[in-house]
Amino acid sequence: MKKAILFSLALLTCQTLAAQQAATVTWDSIKFLVGKWVGEGSAETGQPGSGFCSFESGLQNKVLIRRNHAEYPATKEHAAIVHDDLMIIYPDAARHGLRGFYTDNEGNVIHYTVTTASNSTSAVFLGDTEPGARRYRLTYTLTQPEHMTIDFEMAPPDKPDQFQKFISGKLRRSAEAK
């Protein structure tokens, strides 16, 4: 019985410490992302595209939720593309930082580690390395108070640190967000 009580107390202490560590991760470094954004850019195929995204708090400010929609019209060489995705950004106590879980309408799933610039003007979402799989990097950079750039890059499975740009775009804060 004493062992069960001691085990319970140890487990409770660990859970409390983990909760405290998670609470120390702040959203300040990525708060520039919060809001509704509209944008335009181009894909690797050369197709010009447009779309919108939003970053909003969720689960009583415990996560940041990004919803994204992009459209690339058909060209003579390529069919039209409509892309929707969802990312949940959350504090990871074990890693002492922010992580992101991404999924989209094409069936892709990416687990990201999030790093930010010390002046809170950029956020880099670096995909985990997985054997035999491409690696991804998504970068948001604030260029003016209401404007930012976005770059999505991929690296081949055998060279996970040799990224090549796949999509590049510019976003502006939506008047709807004000």
C-alpha cells in the first residue's frame, strides 16, 4: 500500500512539473501570426495562386490553430489545384518549445518543431526527419506590420537538409481581421 501511495505521489509530482513546464512556453514569439491573412504566390509548377489563412487561439488559449486554403488555376500544362490544410501549434513540455501537427486534404501529415527569431518577426516550422521520406520547412517572415512572406520548401529523403523552394508567397493581413 505504501508503494502505491509513493508511486501516486511521484506520478502527481511529474504531472505537475510537466504542466508547469508547458505553462512556461509562451506564444509571444509567434503572436505576429495571429489573425486572418490573404495572399498570392506561385507553386513549383509555375502556377500563380491565391488563398487565405488564419491563425487563431483554441482550447482556451492552449493551442494556436492555422487553417489554410489555396487555389492554383489550371494552365495548359497543369490541372487546377485546390489545397486545404490544418495545423495545430502547441507547447511541448518535453522539448521545452513549440511543435506543430499538420494535415491536409491530400493525406499528408507533418510534425514540425517551431523556432522563432529573437525579435519575433519570423517563425520556422521544421519537419521531423523520417527515414525514406521528404523533409519539409515552412517559414513565415514579417516584412511590415501587416505583411509577411511565406516559403514552403522540401528536401529529398536522402538529403534531408538540402531544401528547395516549392511554394513562395506574400500575405497581407485581411481588413476583416481588424
